[in-house]
Amino acid sequence: LRGQFEQRRQQLAAQPPGVGDTARLPVPDEPGPEQLYDLAVRQLRGGSPQTARQALQKLLADYPQHDRVPDALFQLAESWASTNADSAAQGYERIAQQHPNSSRAPQALYKLGLLAEQRGDSRAARVYYQRVVAGYPRSEEAALARTKLSGRGG
């Protein structure tokens, strides 16, 4: 991860200045929150969840108040969803509790419902789906949750 950022920093530093540039702007040694998030998403899509988790955890540690925190938590939970349901659930719960106004909150609650279904806990799943419908009635996840609650979704 650090090697990728160092290589990119060197590439940027080696570029000639553009027209009108009087001084080269310094290239930061450390990636910012957007760069960390973008790297993590690329790593997840590329099948490297461990590298993605490192970038996401760095974003969360270094920029705990940044707007990308709910997205980072969601991607972190997603990175665990297929291999460690408990870790995924912890991430989704954190979004629901700490970032209820985020666009990721209804997604997290819906995912918690799906995880509850997977472990055979239909009562917990129903509670999560009801929370989605009650708290985020116009979200896409609310429509999906309504289908699940009506018994047609799975």
C-alpha cells in the first residue's frame, strides 16, 4: 500500500510544471481520505480485500470526522461479508448507530437483516427490516425490506 503511494508520488514529482506554473506544489507524503477511499474501492474490486481493509482502517484512524467515514465503514463491512459475518455485522451496526443520517444507514440496516436471515434468526431480520422501513421509508432498501416483510423476498 505504502509502496503504491510512494510510486505515484514520485511519478507526480517527476512531471514537468504546466504552463503558468511558477513553483511546483508540494506532493503530500501521505494520501488523503479520498485517495485512501478510492484505493480501497479499487482493491476490493480487484480482489485484494486485505489491502483494501488497510486503506480503510487508515482512513478511519487518520480522518475520523471526514465525510467518507460512513462509506469507509460500509466498504470495510462489505469486505468481511463473505468470510466473517460477525465482523461485517459489527461494521454495519456501527454505521446504523454512529451515522444514522448517512445514506449508508439504510443499506447497513438492510444488510444486517440479510445477515440475520443467513444465520436463521428471522426475528432479528424482521426487526432490522422494520427499522429500514420506519427510518428510511423512501430508500431503495425500504422497498426491498417491505418485500422481505411481506414474505415475498426470500
